[in-house]
Amino acid sequence: MSIRLTRRAALAGSAAAGAVSLAPLSAWARDAANDHADLAAAVDAYVQRCLEAFPDQPGLAVALVRDGEAILTRGYGVRKMGEARRVDDHTLFAIASNSKNVTAAGLAMMVDEGRVKWDEPVRTYLPGFILSDPVIGERITVRDTLSHRAGFGLGAGDLLFWPNSDRSREQVMARVAFVPIEYGFRAGYHYCNLMYVVAGEVLAAASGQRWEDFVQTRILDRVGMGDTVPMASLADPEKSALPHARTGPPLRYQGPMRPIADSIADIWNWDSAAAAGGLCSSAADWARWIGVRLAMGALPDGSRLFSEETAKEMWRPNVIVNSSEGPTAALPGRAIAATYAMGWSVQDYRGERLISHGGGSPGGISATMLIPGRNTGFAVFSNAEESYLLRALRSGITDICMAKTGFDWIADSVRRNAESIEKSLAAAVEIDAKQAAGAPPSLPLSAYAGTWRDPWYGDVTIQARDLQLWLSFTHNPALQGPLEPYDGEMMRTRFADKREEDAFITFEIENGRPVRATVKGVSPDIDFSYDYQDLKLVRV
């Protein structure tokens, strides 16, 4: 994640603004920033106000650290709607892209040991490594893989592992060479999970251990993070906050909140891309990690996980994410310069330096916020996709920690959520209306059946079944279902698994036969990891 809060906008459900007091932070909350106990009490009270404003949220966990001490680690709500099991400070959450700074830390340890250099080409450690642009493939460095500046488009290659894929890590790496590169090398910031998979393999090659084994033995065990597992497939469902989401109707991220899995791994198995987003952690454990990061790599026993020099290097900006004229009355947190370093976003926030990262998985979102100038940091873990709630928590708790007052993040987030719901539902109506008025395809449905191949993804199959078509992404079991006419040569999927995002397929006809096809998402709110737009299908 970049500076933005999460992978997606939560654009369904509603919160009644009149149901809870939404006044700006009071004087006692402002003054609490000077005392650990008062700060913890102020944050705890604020979290509960946020939950009252967003009543559909099933559960949360919060970790708050100041001056090396975990002053608040607490769970709120339930692990699964309809059940009594409460979230506590040891409940596991999928932290998704918050895992990226753990991967960066592992490479920092290799830098300290002289096994890796930040600015050495990836091919030094992975000799067979190539990219679709051979010049970039030769020049790309370890730093580049961690900085989202290689030139790939947003989410490029994510369908290799999202949603749950049958590909191994080795198979993902074998496809990297075919993923299209959209921009110039180091020409700008474009979030790329795929390059973190590469970074994880650099770590494995340099250390002689699989990424997950290195993280377990060299990081988690040393820090004392006994709850945390490096991959979601290792997360015990009995100890986990289970994912929740809105799966329609009419579209994904709309409709009522409901549980969507009986284990985290059922909907979030990124073992093949664990270096980009595989960890599951608890508030108690992540508080320990925040303490190590704020201590610039020092452990409580006086030893070091990584040096202060490499700690500073991981926070040194490498690429500009965006820039602006700075804060306004309506946007008090807007940065003059938002940047990405290595595994962390770095920006100015209300006159201070803020180090942060977000994470989003199906049915869960999270945020980690560090304020080095105040030796303070916190994290919020959620088992649902209510991103406007997380926005209120992220910014509001930051303001409490900084003793900033005068802006009501809860009321503002409730308002923005309502506006987004209205816009999203209107878009769904328009999508259905276009289909109802659409022209029929120019050929019989059976003419579109066959195997369709993309150079980096592989095969998508279309079968004629009775009077309809059935489409399947061959490496993502959840992406299969009816393919129905939409408008002329454009058709749309109706995936049976409503947790997934439907797609438009537009066919190109030559000599009376479909020969090529392009793909894009149906929903305007689609998660960027459904990188359908990068597919260039050719009939086999």
C-alpha cells in the first residue's frame, strides 16, 4: 500500500451520523498525548466512538506503542458475526501488505551481513532473472524491487496469485518475464506486489533459507512474536479473526456485511507471494514489531535485528507518490510530499514526519502508523473491508498521538462513506441498464468457445454449455462461471463465487471468427489486484 488507506473503497452499507456524538477531539484527548495512561485511554475511547459510527464492523484490534512500551493492545468486537468469540490482543489478522516492511527488514539484515547490496542488480543474486523489457531486467536493483518504481502498471501480474491461485512460488517467478511493463524504468510510482515476490526470492538466495523460514527463525522468533505466522495457510482458524465483506447484490462491496470464509487462508492464501503480503499477526505481536522499528532495529535485550544505518535507509524516500500544496481546512492531513521508501510510505503529516503502510486482503484491512519524532506508533487490524472506518481510525488516532485537534475524522468519514455508497449504487444501476439495452453478439454463442491464451497469465477457457457459455481462469479456481452477452462483442462474467470480481470480455472478430479478446473489470470499485486489463487473450 501507499499512503492511501487500503486496497479498495468500502462502498456499501450505511452509518447513521446521528447515532453517536461526532464532535472533534476534546481538550482531554488533546492533553492525553503527554501521558501514557491518558493516551491509551483517549485512543481506546476514540476507537469505541468509531465503532459506534460504523456499526456493521465485526471486529478490530489496536496496538499502541510509545517510548518502547506497548501502552494499549486490545481487541474489539467479535471474530465472526453471529458468534460470541471476542477479538483479543492475541487474535490473528491477515495483515497483507504490512508484510512488505518485514521483507525489507530481512534484506536489510542481509545488507548488514554483506550478502546483499541495495543498489546491486537483482541478477547478481538471481542469475536467470529476466523481464519483458531486457534493459530493465539487466538494470533493476534490490532497491527498485522494494520501491514500486520498476515500471510495471498498478497491480501488474497479481492474477498470478490473486485471488487464490494454484501456482507455486517457482511457477510465479517463471511467469515474471512475460508480465508487460507499462511505464519507463524509475519513471514514477506504481504499486507492484510482483516485485516483492522477486525481493523475497533475493532474500532466499542470499540467506540460503526459504523466505518463510528466514522470517520465522531470523525475525519472528528473535523479536518474540509467538502469535505471528509468515503465511496465512499456517494461521489457526480458532485463533483468527475471520474475514467479512459485502458481496452484493448488486456488485461486490455493496449489500449487507457477512462472513466470507471459515479460515483466513480460504480466501487469502498468498503462500506463493508471501513476501508481498503473507503474514498474519496479532496486536500484541505487532506492538513488538513497532517497538523494534521505532528503536531503529534494536531489540529489548540490547542486541540488534538490523543496524541503525540500514534502519534509516529503509525510511529514505526513493520515489514520489504524489505532491500537493499541502493541508487545507477540509484536508488537514494532506501531504506536501508523499513518498515511498523500502517497505514504508514516508510523508509529512500536519507538520511532522509520518511513516506508514497499509494492507488489504479479501475481508480484512489494516494500517501501521509510526511517528518517529514522538517515539510513537500504532496499528489497526480489521476483519472487514470498511475502509472509511479505517480512515477515521488511522487519522484520528494519529491526531490524538500528535495532540492535534479541530477536525472530526469520524463525521468526515461517515459523510464520505455515504457519498461513496450513493455513487457506487448509481454505477451498478447504469451497468445493468446498459446490458438490458445492449445489442446481441454478432455470432452464435458457440463461436466464442475455445481456449484463450495470454503470454503471462496462461489459459482462460470458454465452454459452450447448453444455451450458455462458461468461462474459467485455469489457475484461479474461484474465477469461473457463466459468460453472458452484454453489448455486441462485449460479454460479462457472472462468477459463481460472489466474493470475486466479475469482468467484461470484448472480442475482436476477423473473417467471421473471434480471434482476440481484452478484459476489464465490471465494477468501478474493483480491487486493483484483479489486473484483468493487462490480459491480451489470443485464441489458441
